[in-house]
Amino acid sequence: MIGQLRSTVIDCPDPRTLAAFYSELLGLPLIEEDCADDWVVLGGRAGHQPRLAFQYAPNLRPPSWPDPERPQQFHLDVTVDDIETAEKAVLALGARRLPGEGEGWRVYADPAGHPFCLCWD
């Protein structure tokens, strides 16, 4: 092993707002000492679990799922117990439903337009 994953970083025009969305979605706390106006971090103590960070990108052109001209680049899969309850909750937080679903997943966009999936077993 060469190293360990420290953070997954998501570009967005408003790091605090998007961090608040994912904090509610994933139950990750804000790591205040690692935050600035253009950088916000969620997760556990350094070295104990990967962190999710949000970086200011004022000219972000969000993906347009499923348009290949503006691909998703990456997405998060979030496991839930009850898809109907979880869907209502993420929509109330500002997510929107996108085309695409399978037997165990549905696609959404976060408030900045990044795709993510709610998955269930």
C-alpha cells in the first residue's frame, strides 16, 4: 500500500450549503477546524475514516445526467434501509430525482447538480 484515502473532494459554487446537504444525508459532522470560506470538510477525525470535502468552484458546470456531453465524472452510492422514506428526505433537503433506476438503486442530483444514487439491498 502506498497511502490511504484522506478525502473525496467535490467542486461546487457554495461549499457550506452543499456540505450541509451531505451532512444530513450521510450523518457526517462538520470538521470546523479544517474549514475555510472556500473549503468545507465532513467526516471523522483524520486517519480514522475518509472525509468528504467541498471546494469552491465558482464556474462549475454541473453534470447533466445522462448526457455524455456533460458526464457525471463520479458519483456517490448511499445505502438506505427504506428507499421511499429516504427519497422524501433527500428531496426535502434540495435533491432532485434524475432519470435512471434499477432493482436496487435510484439516481438523484444534489443541490449543486452532482449525481448520487440511493441504494438498498
